[in-house]
Amino acid sequence: MVDISNVPVVGVIMCRQPVKGHPSHTVQDKYLNALLDAGAVPLPLVHGLLQDEHYLQQLLPLLDGVLLTGSPSNIEPHHYGETGDEPHVDPGRDRLSFRLIDESRRLAMPLLGICRGFQEMVVATGGSLHRRLHEAGGFIEHREDKTQPLTAQYGHAHAVTVVPDGLLARLGGATEHRVNSLHMQGVKRLGSRLVAEAHGPDGLVEAVRLVDHPFALGVQWHPEWQSRDNPLSRVLFDGFIGACRQYREQK
């Protein structure tokens, strides 16, 4: 019999969008598979957990980590001081993600944010975003070419330079890595509770870490894509799941 006593359970934020006219919760397989391949059990988290405070409080002790995934939607701009409408928003996800970030900080529970999840970490800690990098000036093209097949969209797009002595440097070793790039928005300003872990060639913050936390890392790129085939992606997920396993042992 397989010993599952030390297999961590990772809560995975879900997105809410219509499927054939029905409001639905969705999460792409690549995020779930990346967790399974790294040795964790994914547990999808629905937005209704905030309907009653007892729901979330009963669930949190079951979790050993939280994964904030990428998404087609954007964060509602009023959360970071912007006005005007934003297409493709997901208010329920905003609320649950921000709460999960707060709870991860309070409990010192491991946290990994990817793309939108990375941006949620920025906004939840008092930072702000460029809503359209391609219109801001001074940045390279960070959007994918949606006319290309997925393998091309998720191919290496640019380099990131890793900040020395940070968490990402300890995990990945090298000072520079090639990453994919599939995002329209990006960091304008970080709040005081985040520090930059990597920058793009145009100076854009590409990875962040929560200060005073054992493992809370956000990356703007998509390491979940073929996660075991890319050395940086592999060490990111192995490091995250290792932190989740340690958290589970200490509970």
C-alpha cells in the first residue's frame, strides 16, 4: 500500500466563466497535472467558499499549500486604484484569491502564484498594475501570438534576470533563464510586503516573493506548461511541493 501520509494537498483557485450558457467553475488540466507530477494532490477551490466564514475555516486545515493559476480574466481595476471598465473580469475569483493570500500569510502556508495569480499577489499586498503594457511605452511585447499553435505560444519568449540571494535564485541556480510570455498586464508598482525576484529585459518585474514568509513566490510566466520538461519549471514545482510537504509535517 502506498503511504499517503506525507502527500501534500494543494488548494487550486478556480475561474468562473460561462460554459454553454451555464455559469461554471473551470481550471485547466495543465495546472492540476503539474501538481500531480510533482507529488501533490490538487483540491479545486470554488468561489462559494466565501458565502459563509465557516466554510473556509473548515477547509484551511486540510490544505498544505495554495496555487493561484493563470486565467483569461483580469483583476477588477478598482482594487489597485484604477477607474473604468475592464473586459473579462472575475470578481468572485478576486475576492477568494485575495483572501487566500491573506490566509497564506497568516498561516505561513506555501503559496505559488502564476500569471494572474502573480498579479493577485501584487494587488493584494498594495501594489498596482499596468493594464495594457503594449500601450504603456518602454516595454517589449509580452503578449502571445494567438494565431500560433500552443507549443509556439508557450515557447521561450525572452530572458529573465534573477535577483541574487532570493528564493528563485536558490531554486533555479542560474542568474538568467528563458521563459514564455502570455500576458497583457504587468507590474507598475510593488507594495512593501513584496520584493522582486526577477526582471525581464525591459525592467518589468517578472517574479516576486512575500517577505517574512517561508515560501510565497509569484511568477509572471507559465511554468505549469510541460512542467517536467523545463528545468526551471521543474525546480519551481518541486520547491513548492517540498515546502508544502514540510508545512504538512509541521502542522
